[in-house]
Amino acid sequence: MSDDEERVTMPFKFVTGFDARFPNQNQTKHCWQNYVDYHKCILAKGEDFKPCRQFFIAYRSLCPASWTARWDDQRDAGNFPLRLDQ
Amino acid sequence: MSNLNRSIFQGHPFHLVSPSPWPLFTCISLLTLTTSAVSGMHGFESAGYWIPSALILVISSMFLWFRDVISEGTYIGNHTLAVQKGLNMGVALFIVSEALFFLAIFWAYFHSALSPTVELGAQWPPIGIEAINAFELPLLNTVLLLASGVTITYSHHSLIQGNRNGALYGAIFTLVLALVFTGFQGVEYSVSSFTLTDGAYGSCFYFGTGFHGLHVIIGTIFIGVGFWRMLAYHLTENHHLGLESSILYWHFVDVVWLFLFLSVYYWGS
Amino acid sequence: MFAARALRSSTPVLRRAQQTRLQSTLQGAQDNAFNRERQAVKDHAAATSDLWRKLSIYVVIPSLLIAGVNAYRLWTEHWEHKSHEPPLEERVEYPYMNIRTKNFPWGDGDKTLFWNPKVNHHKQDE
């Protein structure tokens, strides 16, 4: 197939590097932790705080968009299952 | 009949039971119960009539079967020492099977509680669920069950000694403590702010405490029957296997509660 | 009927058995290891039942009273504290609460078996 020349197989790499807290196949908690950390970060330090971006990139690459959309809706509705201000 | 007479008819001390309709009756009643319960859960209106009827059938099948066992043991004398040993083993194995059942329930609980999912906010108890204070009613319930263990032991030793009054009073106090425990659990259930439908926490909590409560009720009835047989002079100082079985079952129920108290009420809050 | 005929010593074995039994009721239980153990258990039971009686009265009753008073105190404190909280309807209902994949087959289909309107609330916003 003509597609083969344009596709290159590369070993898998996390966008933000390997996180030893989540070494296994199931990366759900990895995604969740970064989402939570980002929002706690901007709540505590403000939206322009540069180091928060690390979490943002991580969760955007790891998490399925449907999950982040659902969590965004929960935050807006006030029933996100975690206290982000603590 | 005495073992001497028995040796005319059989060369072994065991009890070969005469034909009985109760196993088949029990099977039919259990089948009725399960099919009616399932059909009820799938929306069939007739289950409203069938489920209570099936429950009555199951309870009466147990009553009739155990009544026959009591007749065979106490009145006919079929329960030689060998038979008693076998019955004892049977009860112990049954309790082991119940322990495995509760093992599965605890497994389910720890599976959910040790690593809570992201849907629950990765914490246990999840936010919004107000866990019950372990040192309020649950602690009182623990003391109640331990106390009932003490009183039934007193009753047992009194029976062996031949002290009828002690045996009866011990059994009565055990039953009272057991009923008070059940009552307090009912109170807990009715004032709890979370229900069975409140996610994994509600499911695990009511699964564990619910089945435990059911076993407490069964154990209470078991001891109640033992108490009635004491009153009716069925039991002797060295032959009272029914009572001993009920005591073993009751200790098992107590141990399960201790596990529940420590892992669900105390650790899980 | 069959048993009655058998008991009337129609065989030498039964006659001997009856005689032995009559003898044993006149002299009390035989002295063998089995009966000695039984008597030991019975004597031991007198001592242990006294122990459990003492435990029942002097340990069980005080501990029940203490646990009862403690529970009562915490209970009243808890409900007193509860009355100062915001009403039920304003509480946050998280997505894992009041799950109804299928309604209950009793009542209005929404209330669990031990539903208590004073402490349970189900938001019906749909």
C-alpha cells in the first residue's frame, strides 16, 4: 500500500516524559491526576502561572476528550467529585 | 434405640435416613423463590404474590426438615456419637462455606475502597457521602455482639453442668442482646444519609452489612430454637449438638461483624 | 409392635443385653475412659460456668452501659449538629449518588427500602 512509505513506526513516548507514579498499562489515574493538578494549580496560582502548563499538556495528551469534557461539565455544574481548592 | 438393640439390625453406628420428601420439597421451594425473585426484578407483576408465597414455602420446608432431624435425634435416638461427629463436621463445613461467601463480599469492598476510581474522585469515602461514625452506634453494636457471645457461653457451660436455670437465662439474655443489635442496625439504616444507590460506597456498605444482618437474624432464630428445645427438655448435659451448632454459628456471625466494624466502619471512614 | 416383640427377650443376645442394662441402671455409669472423660467435663463445667457468669454480670453489663451512654451522647450531639446544616435540597448531588439505572418495583419507584425523607434526597431535575 502506498501509505507504508509515509508511516514510520516509533516507540511509544509520553508527551511529558515517563511518570514513575503510573508505570503500568492502565493510565486512567495518570490522566486524572494531571487534570486535577492543572485545575488545582490555576485555582491556587492563577491562569497565567507558567508551571501549570506542564499539567495542561500532560492531560491534554493523555485524556480522552470525552472524559475532559465530562469533567469540565461537572466543574461547571458544581458536582466535580473532588475539592479543587484544598 | 440403644446401640445394643441397633446392632441386631445394622453392623455400624451410622444413621441411614429413611426416605423423606423434604429435600425435594426444599428444591421446589428454592426454585420457586429464585424464579419469582428474578421475574419480579424483570417487571412481572405476578411476583408480588409469588415471592411471599415462595418465602413461606422455603421457611416451611426448613421447619419441616429440621423438625424431622430433631425427632430422629432426640426422640428416636438415631444420633449416635458417630452421627454426632458427622453432623458437627457438617455444620463446621457449612460455616466455612459461609466464611468464603463473606470473603467474596470483603473482596468486593476492598477492591473498590483500596484504589477508588476516578469517577469517585479517587478518594474513599467519596465526597458527598457522610460515613457513619464508627464510635457511635457501631461500637455499641460491637459490644452487644461480644456480650451475647459471653452470655451464650455461660448458657452452654451451665447446660453441661446440669444447671437448667443458668442455661435458660443465658440463652434468653443472648436472644435479647441479638434482637437489640438487629433493632439498632435497623435504626442505623433508617437514619443513614446515604443509600444503597449511592455509588460503590453505598453498594459495598449495604452489601456487607445487609448480608451480615441477614445472618444475625438466622443465628437468632437458630439460638431461639435451641432455647425452645432447652425449655422442652430435649437437650441433655452431653448431647446438645443443635445448641452447639447454633453457638458456633453465632461466634462466626460475631467474627464477621468484627471484621466489618474494623474495615468498613473504622478504616473506611 | 415389632420392637415390642423383640424386647421380650426372644433371643439370647437380647436377654443378655437386657440383663446388662438392668444391672447398669442399679450401679450407675460404668467406669471406663469414655465415662471418666464425661464426668471430668461435667465437673470442669461447674467451674467455667461460674467464670462466665461472673463475666456476664461484672464485665458485660458495665461495658454495655458505657457503650450505651457513649452512643447516646454522640447521637444527640450528631443530630444537634445536623440541625445547623444547610437543608437537604441544597446539597450537592454528585454523579455517583442516587443511581437509578432501573426504578424500584415498589411505591413510586424512586425510594430505596429504608428511605427516610429527613436524611435522604433525590434531585429530580430532568
